[in-house]
Amino acid sequence: MKRVWKTPETDNYILFEDMLKQSHLLIAGATGSGKSVLENGLITTALKDSPAAVQFILIDPKMTELQEYAALPHTLIYADSERPEKMIEGLNQSIEIMMQRFSYMKRHQLKDFDGGHIYVIIDELADLMTTHKKAVTPLLQRISQLGRAAHVHLIACTQSPLATVIPTPIKVNFDSRVGLRTATAQDSRNILDIKGCELLPNPRETHTAQGYYRQGGTIKLWNIPMYPPEETARRVAYWKQQKPRIIWNG
Ligand SMILES: Nc1ncnc2c1ncn2[C@@H]1O[C@H](COP(=O)(O)OP(=O)(O)OP(=O)(O)O)[C@@H](O)[C@H]1O
Ligand SMILES: [Mg+2]
């Protein structure tokens, strides 16, 4: 039997809950547009669940954004550019888990995996693609095509949603997208097929963030919430402390 632990409070971060339910999520915006804040929001929200229900593979080319989550019991792999081969290993391991899940599903005649979710989070896709495009492209292609049924989800952030950074055959599999403030109208079109992101206010000045969230056929403008850093730190500390006591098979 699978047991699921929850932290005591429920929260009102409904937008993040919704984004975590998507098969894959592509987040684009200029520097300072709030990509990392959004990523932190998704991870903090996911941390209401135990490592039996939610796991992470974190790819952090900038080595700053996701480090805080490296030692969580949820984190299967944390990879930064210090050891680039580990970033590829992270993607390979995602595929391995995905294939194991497919064979389990086949054995049990399931159309959808009946266990937890793995989020493969890439903080800056452009950095990864500039240095490792050849190795990374087929791996992302595979996960973006097949991940959904196996509950393996990609969450990728990028400053520039260009075809060189995210090749079209991969991009089309990201059915859910977030357009934060972009540098140009063309960047806005690249992420959402419409202009408008270039007109959003600058979060560094307003201390709020807005973004267009495209999900299915609809695009809506949202205020993006931000967790107080203490809340994220509290959840991280809670789970780190649980680490030695958690036993799970899988
Ligand atoms: N949802 C939000 N609510 C309030 N303030 C925000 C929000 N998002 C971003 N900000 C403000 O904008 C700053 C920059 O955000 P963030 O670091 O997430 O940008 P980024 O897109 O990751 O930039 P980079 O591409 O340089 O990594 C934050 O430090 C914060 O002050
Ligand atoms: Mg960032």
C-alpha cells in the first residue's frame, strides 16, 4: 500500500496546483521576468506531498536556482554544469524510469501509471541546448512524447523561446505554456503564438508578476503568486528532517 504524507496546511496557490497537473510545461520570459520564482512556486507546492507521491530530477545549468532542493528526499538527481554529463544522465534516467513504468503498465493492463509523478525541471533550456544540443534533443523529444501516461513531466524554462533552443517537434509536445514578460513581441509569438508578453510589467520594478498561461485551447492572464521564502525553506527543512525515516520500494 502506498502511503502519502502531507504537511498540515493546505494553501491557495491554485495556479501552481493546476500547472502541476499538466503533462509538460514550457515557461518563457526575459531575464527578471519571474521564471525562477514560478519554478520555486511549483516545487514548493509539490512539496506538500511525500517522496512516494512526487519526485524531482533537477537540471540547473546556472547552478544557483535549484540548489536548495538538491538534498530533498524527493530529488533523484540534481545536476549542474559543473558535471555536464550528469545533466544528460538526469534525462537518461527519466527515460529509464518512464520505460520501467510502461512495462509495469503493460503487465497490469493500465493506460495510465497509477503511482507518483516525476517532474524533470530544467532551469535554463538555452544553456543546456547551447552546450549539449546533440545529446539532449532526442532525449527531450522522447520524454515530451511519451512522458504523460507514465507521469513523467517536463518543466522547462527559457529566456529565449527560439527554434534553436526548443526545436519545433519538441515544442509542439509542450501543450501547456507560460509566457512571462518577454523582450520582444516575436519572443511572445514564439511561446504563445500571440504578441502581448512584451507589454507585461517588469517584476523587478513592480514586485508582482503577470503571465499568460496557455492551457488546452485557451490563454488567460494571471497574477503569478510568490511564496514567502520562509515557507519554501520551512517545507524543505521539514522533508530533509524526514529523510532517514522514509522507506519506500520503487
Ligand atoms: N510572482 C512574483 N511576485 C512578486 N515578485 C516577483 C514575482 N516574480 C518575480 N518577482 C520579482 O522579480 C525578481 C526576478 O525574478 P526571477 O529571478 O524569477 O527572474 P528570472 O526570470 O528567473 O530571471 P533570470 O532569467 O535572470 O534567471 C524576483 O527576485 C522578484 O523580486
Ligand atoms: Mg532564473
